[in-house]
Amino acid sequence: MALNIYVVLGQIFITLLFILLVLAAAAAAVGAYIYKYKRFPLPKLAFSLITLFYRPLKTLLGSLHINPNVVDEVQITLLNHAYREKYAATPFERRILFLPQCLRDLDCPAMTKPGEGILCRRCGRCNIAEIMEICERYGIMVCIAPGGEFVKRVVKDKKPEAALGVACHKDLHELMRYVTARGIPTVGVLLARAGCIMTDVDWDKVKEELLLTPEKLQEYG
């Protein structure tokens, strides 16, 4: 009798393992399809599937000498596709822009204030000053975040209704997952040059997403 139980348990284990392997293979296939063709079959299901196997997929890509950031990029693409329309429909004054501190110049004179983040002095050493002026003109909130935990605090305190994030692959993916999980439509722009200091981004793309409206969204297709 005991032997039969072990046999049944073994069969259950093998069946579950097989199912997991099939799902993992499906997640990898869906991710590769989205990354290559920029098409989004069943985006919510695709996002959930890739999220389920997020770490194994990154480990697998690393072992194959493929940049594991591809997994984050696919997830960011899916989230942009899912939330861009709601983001575009949100009034400017209810939006917030999250910028990483690594975009600053090495000689940045800005100070950090609790509850506000890094306060840009618009010295002109980097492109943040121009974005700050645009946000001020349209009433968009801005946060130059010194870290991921700060983003969580700002979301809680400022209560934005939509968000635009700029960051590297991993940080942007984490930011977007956290904010969207709180019912806030969020889109993201990846850094063009990552790193801890003196990074860069396509500022024209940031401006385009920053001022996105339903009319512009329809125009862009």
C-alpha cells in the first residue's frame, strides 16, 4: 500500500514537472516572439506567463550568453502596450514623471529633500532642466528618485493617476510592476545608455510620452 502511494506521488511530481517545463517553454517562446516582431498575442496572459518564469528565463538566457535584460524589455513592452491608452487619457496635472538620479551631471549641485527627492536647480549641466520646465508648464509632477524605495513613498504621498518612468531595464520593470499593481497606468522609456552615473535617454521620446494624449496616440497609430 505504501509503495503504491509513493508511485502515485512520483507520477504527480513528474506530471507537475512536465507542466512547468511546458509553461516555461511557452513563456520563452512568447517572449522571443514579442521581442522580435513587436506583436502582442494575449498581452495579459503573456505578461503573467513571463512573470511566473522571470528568474529561470533570465538564468537560461545568461547561460546561453544572451543578454538577460531581454526579459525585462519584453515585460516593459507589454506593460506599455497595456497601459498607454489609459495613460494618454489622464490629465497632465494628475501625471507624474519619475527620473533616475543617474541622468544628472557629475557636478550636479542639486540637493536631496526628504519627501521630495532630488531638487533640480536647473543649472543646465544636463537635460533634466528642460524636462522640468515642460512639466511645470503643463502641471505634471516630477520626481528625481534617489532609489526604488523612494518611488514607493512618492506614489503613496502624491497619489498620481498616471506615471511615466525612465530607468534601466531592471529598475524600470520593477517600477512599472509596482505602480501598475496599484491601479496606476504607467508607461516607461528605457535608458539609451545605462550605468550608475552620467547615463542618457532619448529625450525626444521622453517628451513624446510625457505629453501623450488620446489624439496623439491615434495619430501615432
